[in-house]
Amino acid sequence: MARILITGSADGLGQLAAKSLADQGHTVVLHARNAERARYAQQHVPAAAHILIGDLSDRDETRNVAEQANAWGTFDAVIHNAGVYDASPQDILTVNTLAPYILTCLIHPPQRLIYLGSSMHRQGHARLEHLQRGISYSDSKLYVVLLCMTVARKWREVYANAVNPGWVPTKMGRRGAPDDLHQGYETQCWLAVSNDSQAKVSGRYFYHCAQERPHPQASDTALQEQFLSICADITGISFPA
């Protein structure tokens, strides 16, 4: 059985993925932004082994989440699920892009990394010179996919993949969203634990367990290096060799 950390798992797709994986017998560690949310998460995923607490809109708290994670040793898989939509451009930058970067840099590398993207990343633009000013949701998800492809290129021993969960009826997606909720979390669960050869790949972008082509900027290695450099300048944390 695998040890899995899922960020942003107090509700939505993160909670559903956590329930599914815990029901399969895996050791699941949840994450919530505060103690109240942690209690809510524990009530809804009682089989979870533990809950990490930290607000990913605060870089110091994000560092602390990484320290809490490392106290558990090394995870088999980390699902970077946490994200915000109705938020300020600065919070979108910090939660959706910088937090996955910080956690990737500081948490002991797992065997598998899964990053939650969005179909909206295709409308994003990698304008790195504007990164510190805050960004749009579409841009933030493009940067998440860019980060994933960078990790896949640099950490050859890790399976790193990005997932478009679809527009599903969660609190973020709202009622009436047209995609299937079950398929919205099934792919990240599959990538986290499956021994299927199609899941044990790296540097791919998935939608409902099928590979798709991501935004072409995500595979631009010069852009990837520039992205890492700017993230290191903003956070004070360099990407590990």
C-alpha cells in the first residue's frame, strides 16, 4: 500500500481523491489551510492517517507544511491539488503556482508527483516578467503544467505528470459543470498508485486517464529554466539539482 499526501484535501476533488485512496487501503495524509478546515476534513475522511495544517497563501506556512510532510518520511506520491479561482491575482500566484513550487523543492521527492492543471491553461500565457505582480487563473495553471514538465525533465527517477480534472461540479466548478465528478478525481488516483504501464510514465498531461498535448510553452526548456530562476528569486528557495 502507498503513502500519499494530497494538498487542499478538505473538500472538493482533493477530498474525493483522499476518500477513494483511503478506501483502497492506502495511507492518506490530508492537508487543510487551518484547524477548522482540518476538523471538517477529518469528519469527511475518517480513514485518513493524519492532516497537515498550513495556509498556502502564506509562504512561511507553506514551508511549514513541507516540514510537517517530511516529518512523516518520504511519501510514495504527492498530489498537488490545492488551488484557488475566485481570488486576487496575488493569491492565485501564491497558492496555485508558488506553493507547488515550494513544496516540490522542500518535500522529500516521492516516487510520483501529480499536479492538478486545468483546460484553462491553454488560454494562459507565460509572461514571466510579470510573475511577481500576480497572475490570472489560466496563467497559474499553465505555470503548474510548466513546473510539472520541468520536474519530469530534471528528476528522471520520479514519475511527474499533470492532470486536467475537467470542469466538474465542485465548489470551485459550481453546479451545472458538465464533466463527470468521478472522472474528475479518478485520474490522479490512478497516477498515484497504479502499476499500469500507462500510468508509470513522466512528463505527460492527462484528461480522464488519456494523454493529451499540453500548451506548447510547457515543454519549452529555456522557459522552464527561466521559470525556476524567477521562482527561486521570489521565494528564496532554489530548485534541487
